[in-house]
Amino acid sequence: MTDALVVDWSEDGQERSAAWRSERGAPPPAQLAIVDDRITADEAYGLACQGVALLWRGDFQNARQMLTALAHRADRAIRKPINNFNTARQVRAQRARTLGMLLIPLEADFAIPLRRAPDIREACLEAYGPAQEASVVSLRELLGVISAHEWRRRGIELHGMKIHPHYGVFAPVRSEYVDLVAKMPFPPVAATRSVAFDIGTGTGVLAAVLAKRGIKRVVATDLDARALACARENLERLGLGAGVEIVQADLFPEGRAAIALCNPPWVPARPSSPLEHGIYDPESRMLKGFLKGLPGHLEKGGEGWLILSDLAEHLGLRKREDLLALFDAAGLKAIDRMDIRPKHPKASDASDPLHAARKAEVTSLWRLVPTTPGV
């Protein structure tokens, strides 16, 4: 959100405005209607489909029920099965736009001025930073903020440690890639050059795994300020802060390491919002950047550890030959690979439009070394 983004409307004979919040980058609504508990779900859905935003003035819990009713209607509007990735994304985007039309007012301190509204001030402070003025936000986004706060408060149990993801930072809910890093043998050079890089650290979970396995110095990098704060907090809480350095960098830090690890976004597509940067890697930019820079940042005998799912291959977005060609172009070769099947619920959800691809998915940790001897 910036100060320039505001939403304007008329209410009770007065012209009003408030700051507009949208983490997914949606523009302020051009049309807005004031609604409350008296509006029917069919009426609300019809207005939302026409691009009319609905500023809720009724009971907060009824607003949640209304959002559920709108979601049911949006799902029923899908008339045919979807088995194409791009089509599925378009349908999801349209659904998100429609559901995002139900808006909630926030006061300057993030209090919700509605009946039976929960106290979400701490959750909003974590997501948005210090409050400055009254604002308007979609209920759908607000529920995401509340959910993220609960994830951060409770944490996620992984390999005997608890990771607390922050809002906007990719949460390690898929533990299988963490399992790979916990099991892969270290290269012999790590015994004398005990340095590892964790490129794109996110929550810091993989840096923590490397440190707990005995790597004496881990340098964890990221560009995102939220990720850097999240990783730093997690590693300090785990008592690993002394052995892990958090650095803001575009991919690699200075120097060389025995292990350079990267878990880039697995799908080569453009994010539709900042919150999707942990899922989509447009034109495989992060993947290519990691591979290209890897030879120049490894100790002699060091290895690059690339974590990558083959979901993109099953979706028709990348071929295995394309991935191997990227290795070749970067002067790298794979000396080993460890595979693991997904454990997450979507892998067994037959109602998911992309179920066939998810069911076939395999996540791999590739061990990469330079093809030129002595590098």
C-alpha cells in the first residue's frame, strides 16, 4: 500500500475516503456499494461479478458467512472440468477478483468497527507495519492476515525444531524438501571448509537444518525484507543465530562455500501478486541465476544443492531436457539426485483441477558440480 492509493465513496450524504490495502496489487474499486446483513448472497454475488465492491457495515461474522456463500456461487459458475494450468490460473484469478469485492473497514489502529469483530490489531501490525490511517481491505485478504498470524504464533514442527513463518514469507508446509536436505550426505570438503550458502532462505528453515547438522558457518541470503526478518527471528529463537549470518543479497553472497543450496520457486510462471513470489519463478530467472553463479561460488570439491519439483514438467511448462540443458549451459553436471514423493493433502485430492500432475510429482535434490576440473 502507498499513500496514493485510496478508495472513495458516498455514504449518508457525505463524500468519504480511506486508504486502500491490497497485498496482491489490486487497484482500488471504481464502484462501491454500502451493504449489511440485509443483502442476499445472490444480490451480493451479482454486484461483485459486475465489479461493484461491497463495503460491509453489518455483523462481522455474517460477513464471513457471506464470503463463504460467494465462494460457493463462484465455484458453481465453473461449468466444465479444468485440466490446463493456464486455464486453472485464469479461473482462480477471476474467482479471487470476485471474492475480493467484499470489503471490511479498518480504523487507524487496525480495529474493525463492526459488531462481533475479533481483535486483529496484532495480526495487522505484523502484516502491514505500524498503522497510520483508516483503511479498507478485502475480507478475503484480511482472513489471510489472520491465518498467517496464527501460523506465526503456533509455528510449524520440522525435524525437532519449530519454524514460525511471517506474513508474506513462503511457509515450509511441504516438509519433504526439508527431509532431503536433512538426509543428503555432505561433500568431503565440508569437513575442512565448513561453510554453506542458503540462497533465498525465506523462513530460514534450510539454513537451520544445515547448522543443526554441523555446518559451522551458514550464510543465508534473501532480497525480501519480510523474509530476512523472519529468518533472523527463527534462527535466534532456535539458538542458531551465532552460526548463521543473514544477508540481504540477490542470490549469492561474497566468497565460496562447500555447499551452495537453493530452493527456487518450482513453477516457471509470472506471479499475479507479491504473495506468489515463493511459488512462481518467471522465465526461471532465479533458477538460471543460481546455476549461472554456482561455479564461481563453490570451493574446490564443493557442491551445489538444487531442490526442484518436477511439477512444471507434468504441467507442460518445462521439459526435463530443458533443465539438463540449463545445467550444461552453466558448466555444471549432476553427480547424484535424491527423490521424494509429496506428502501434502493436494497430492491425494481428486477434486483439484491439477490432480494428475500433483499425483505424479516428485521433488528432487540435485547434487551439482562444475564440469571444468579444478573449478
